[in-house]
Amino acid sequence: MRNIKITIKKELRAIVRDKKSLLMMALTPIFIPIFIFLMSTVYDSMVNKEPPTYNIGINYIASNVEDELLKQNNLNYTKYSSVEEMEKAYQDSKIIGYITKDNNNYTIYANEESEEGSYLVMYIESYLESYNNYLGRIYLEENNIDSNEVYNNITYNKTNSIFGSEIINIAIIFTIMSMTLSAVYTATDITAGEKERGTLETLLTYPIKSSELILGKFFAIIISTLITLVISLILMIVSLSIVQNNTSILENSILNINALTIFISFIILFTYSFFISGICITLASFARTYKEAQSTLTPVSLVICVPMFLQLLNFKLHGIFTIIPILNHSFIISDIFSGSINKVGIILTIVSSVIYSLLLVYIIIWQYKSEKVLFGKN
């Protein structure tokens, strides 16, 4: 243990002296609040933006109720005497769509392949659905039937808007990414970097076993990753709290931030730091130069983005996916902060991470007995 502690101190001193290591460890998390505030501002402006008014044509006389519903749905209409006139106005871009009425049958004409046309159809459908409900209520009242018993049987509230969920997911992904980049850079420097500088051979002249040396390096990477974790977690929680209190983007989303969720998330990310440190030092150890190690570890940094894309596709974590590293860490923490604590998923994530980390430690110790790994010999 004495040699391991000495190695940890030696590596941590090297990390502190290296400005690049400090930047990766401490400054990378700063991008977390930047992206949270940036995305929140963009989404908030989209949600609160006044919808445009659409010019359409109709071939029927709109009643007072229809006139009001059309205006409520941002539809500025012009009455045409024939369908041919509307078609010509549409072709001349005077209107972007039109509605024809034959008895009680309405037909919508618009280019749904365009963004403007698809939005127009949505507003027209809203207008027609509202008018249909109005006619239904009139019919019920004429027949002495309470319309509330027909239409108001349930109430509902919306939670977890898609924009709010994306903000939470982005915050978690960037927290994990910051930890990963810290582990990647530190592992590259204290393995391949030492080989390139020739300092690794000097270390082995001292009375220290290769297993003690590699464990010392392994724990030094973990410590640097944990420092990044603490900084990232604080910035993430503070940023999300600010966004929740100052914008409407998280207004209909559950953001479950309390002592319990923070503690559970920290434990999960704590086990992740062991896993990612083991992966990085294992892969970097085979590299003979600093540049080669960077190329080897680049895919590790890119894999972190996979959970973000899966979450955008509404992928649900279940079954065998619960023990897939990185995927389970990001999904479980996202669920925790969204108000869903999956006890089985949390236990499986922690246990699987511990098992993977122990296997990686065994592999690291075993591979450092090889001269090829120690000195980069062929």
C-alpha cells in the first residue's frame, strides 16, 4: 500500500503541474452550464414564440363561431366564390392553403411536405375539431342533455415536456462526458506519455512491483475523474435549478432534485469513474506514443453520445440493456432526476459497474507484466 500511495501522489503532482490536465479536469465541466443555458434559451424562445398568422381561402360563409375559432387558430381567411378562384390564389401564393365545404364535409388543401404547410394543416384541424365539439354541445343542449357529462369526464395535466426532458438528458450526458474526457487525458499522459518521455523505465528501477505501479496510476486517474465529477455535478444541479426558476421550459417537467437523488446519482457516477478509468488505462497501456493513445481512446469519447441519441428516439432501458455500461449510467440518472427511481435498475447499474471495474483491474495488472505493454516493444 505504501508504494501505491507514493505512486498516486507522484501522478497527482504530475497532473497538477500539467496545465492541460488541469484544464481537462476542471474547466471541461464549465461547458455543462453553457450548454444547459444555451439550449434552454433556444427551447424557451421556441415555446413562447408567437405563432404566425396563415392566409387561407374558404368557399363558404363562416358563422360567427367559426370566425372566432379561425382567428383563435391564427387563420386569416378570405371568402372565394368558387374553388377555381381559390386554386388560382393558391398558385399565385396569395394564400398558402384553402378549405372547401360540401354540406358538412370539409376538405383541406395544403402542401404538407413543407414546414409551413404542415403547421397550417395542424391549425386547420384544430379549428375544425373545436367547431365540431361546439356543434355537438349545441345538439346536446337542444335535447336537454348535460354536455359536461359527455365531454368533461376526465381531467389531465401534462408533465415532462419533450424540451424539458432533453435539457435534463443533455446535462447528464455532458456530466458523464466531462468525466470521460478527464479520464482519457489523464490515462493517456501517465501511460503512453511516460513511455514516450522514458520516465516509466526509470520508475521500474525502484523497488516497486508492476502491479503496485499500475494500481497507483489507476487510482490517480480515478481521483482526477472524481474531482471532475464533483465540479460537474455541482454545476449541473445549479444550472438546472436556475433554468427551472427563470424559464418556462421546465415548467411542465418533473425535475427531482433533492438530497436523496443527488446522493444516488453521485454513487452511480462514482462507480462509473472506476469503470471509465479502467477502460482508459487498459486501452492507453497498449499505445507506444501519446498520439497513438489519443487515437485509441477517441472512440471512447464518442460512445458517450450514443445514449443521448437513443433518448431522443424514446428508447426505454430494460432487460439486458440495464447492465450495459455508459448506457445504464446515463438512463438511470436521467430517470432519477425525472422523478422515477428504478431500484432494480440502480442496483444492477452499481453492481455491474463494480464487477466490470474488478475485471478491468485484473486485466490491467496482468497486462503490465508484459514488456510489450511496459516498454512498447514489439
